[in-house]
Amino acid sequence: MFRSAPELLATVNTDLYIGGAAVAAHDGSRFDVIDPATAEPIASVANGGVSDALAAIDAADAAAASWAATAPRVRAEILRKAFDLMTEQLDEYAALISLENGKALTDARGEVAYAAEFLRWYSEEAVRIPGSLSTAPAGTNRILISHQPIGICVLVTPWNFPAAMATRKIGPALAAGCTVVLKPASDTPLTALAMARTFEQAGLPAGVLNVVPSRKSGSVVSAMLHDSRVRKLSFTGSTEVGRVLLKEAADLVLNTSMELGGNAPFLVFADADLDAAIDGAMIAKMRNAGEACTAANRFYVEDSVAHEFSVRLGERMAGLTLGPGLDEASNVGPLVNQEAVDKVAELVATAVGEGAQVVTGGSRPDRAGYYYEPTVLAGVPASAAILQEEIFGPVAPIVSFSSEDEAVTLANNTEFGLVAYVFTSDLERGLRVGERIDAGMIGLNRGLVSDPAAPFGGVKQSGIGREGGAEGILEYLESKYIAATW
């Protein structure tokens, strides 16, 4: 880390960012940002209200026509410059994320590198927006298809990946020629505000990107979704909130992208390479201390290897070092807030009451901050409540199965369908099982699926649309058909 925490925080704008300038909230209100490692405030941030949100829409509207008309190559070069700046500032971004989110520096550095890659990927996609020309089957005219920016976009991002979830939306929106208002999670607004300055340094015109932190999320987002100038909502967060926003977006028939909750199954067959499966489990479960929509939430392990897998995973989890994210020795940081700790503790207690055995962990350490021990639960009943909820914490519940059909049935026993993980040495079975599981993404002998060059998204109640890959930019474009004769 290049600066101490106080020095780093002193460099970050803590006001709203509207029209290329730092501005106070209209009513002057502010809210505290809490360090999860200490449960103490580290900064005070402007608390945007409805009038501030509408001012941000005004700024986005004022910049919309000129940005849409900006040459794709120019948009691409700005995104590429922003990538370069984020990469140069990787350690400082990582420290900022650790401070406000709590995640270990290793995870935070990984997030910043991943976040920056979305800017590089969409700098390349900006100059490859597709179009087509064909002859109508009747031969009477030409069919000309072009793609135009969808318009002003409202981007609502979560606290668990404050950099990556922002760039995964900002990158394709800007590449497509859209202007945006970003409403970051109130637990982690500092990263988004720092990012606004990075884009400014990269040459992004004023008003193209606006950032409105707020503790009044419901009224602020609702006001923007009911402004007729807004044409797109992209939301990452819980399915519960996603349902509410879909109803709100229906009033003006807004285009929506929804990346919602997950309940990822992690299947281990008896013929799997157990070393690889354990390594994959540690990545899929413990990335960001389990606070990820892609986190392995339910471990289904074939009977003959279930005990060995439980013991070995328990040993690996017990060997992790729990501590402040900014401590280089820490493998696992605190959870984001007290509510998160309470939820995890309740889920574990309920599972134990239902018959699960604690292999390791299973309690809160006696220390300041929002910590919970890395935990492995064996012998979890297939009907346990913990298997029906997104844990969002460092807990791995293990259930045994006896057949492929049973494994697939268990994996699909959820309203969610974001990602699933399958470990087997039989490629044919791996592909077959992957096809049978209701999920938008499959990690086959891998504990990590996220890649800016691949489409990210789920099925069922895990969301609508895709982010990343060539598909990602299409979410911010409208197809226009011209019937032409010449």
C-alpha cells in the first residue's frame, strides 16, 4: 500500500459526483462509512436525495447527445486509459476496498485487476458494435440493421465487489455511447467515488458518469426510474430487491438487466481429483470470505468420498488466518456488517440443530469487528434450511449423495440458477451434468468462472440478461431496422 489509511482516505472525494464536479447533497446530509474490521467510522459521505438524483439525470441528459455522437475509437481510448490508471493504482484501490468492505488484501487486489479488465475488454468492444445489411427475401428492399445507444442508464451496484460490479456496468454502457448515473451500495461508496476521479483523469467528459451515494436508496432509485429520460436499469443485488425494481421499471417499460441472488451447488463425484476439488472448493467458497453471488453455497459429495472431502476441506479452512483485510497476513477478513454476521450465525446454529456436525469453526471470535470463523459442516440433512438460503459467509455445508440423478435433483432444488460447480474426471459426465443443471454458468473442474470475456448471468430467479463478453454491450444498445430501396 503506497499510503497509510488516513492519507489514502484524504485523497477520496466524499461528496456526490455530478456533472464532473464534487457537490454536497442538496439538504447537506451525510452518512458514515464503517470499517468492518473495527466497526468504527472511517469517512463521512454525502447522502444524496431525490433532488440530487434528478440533478444527476440532468447532467447525464446534457451530455447524452454529444457522447452518443463521439467516435467509437475515442470512447475506446478513454476506457483504455481508465484501465491503465486503475492498473497503476491497483494497490491503492485494493486498500480502499479493504477499508470499506473488509475483504483481505489478496482478494481486494484480485478484484481490482478483474474490475480493470472490464474497461480493457469494452475498450476493444466499443469499436466492434455490430451491424448488418441484407436483401429482403422478396427482393423488394434492403434490410439495414444498426445499433444505437439505449440512452441514460441507472446503474445500481452492491457492496461485495464495489469496483468490479461498477466497471462491469460502466464499461459496456460507455462503450455503447450511453451516459450513466451510478448508485453504489451505501456500505461501500468510496470505491465508486474514487473511480469517478479515475475516469475524469482518463478524459471522460463531464456528465457522462455521475455517482450518487445514498442511504435513501428506495426513494432515490425510484425517482430516477420514473424520469422519462431514463431508458435502462442495470441492477446487481438480492432477488428480493430485484423484484421490487422490476415492478418499478415496468411503469415506464424500462429495459432492465438483473444480476440477482445465487445458491450455487458444488458437486464432487467419487472419480474427481480430490486435490483439485479441494482447491476449487476453497476458491469457490472463500473468495471474498463467501460474500459473493457465485460462492459455492451447497456442497454435494458422493458417499464414498464425502468423509475424506469433509475432513480435508476442514483442515484447509482451519488453516486460514482471520483478521483485518489490510493485514497482509490475513486470508479472511470480516463480513461487511453486524447483520451479515448475525445471519450466518443463525444459519449455522439452525443447521447444527437439524443434525449437522461442525468439522471446524462454527462460532464468532471474541474480537472487535464483524468476524465469523471459516466453518465446515458435515452430515447436513438435504432438507436443512441453510441449503435454501444464500449464506453470504465463510460456511460450507456438506451433503452426501449416491447417484448422478440424485446429485442433479439436489442441485436443481432451488429457485436460483446463477452458477454451479462440477468436479469429475469423466469429461462426458461433467458435460452431461452441466447440461442438466439449471444454471447460467458452470464451472467444470474449476472453482472460478468469472471472466470479462464471457457472458455472466443466471436463469430462474437469479436474473435477466448477461454482463461481460460480446453479449454485455448489447444490453446497452437498441437495434434499429431500416427498410431501404435503392
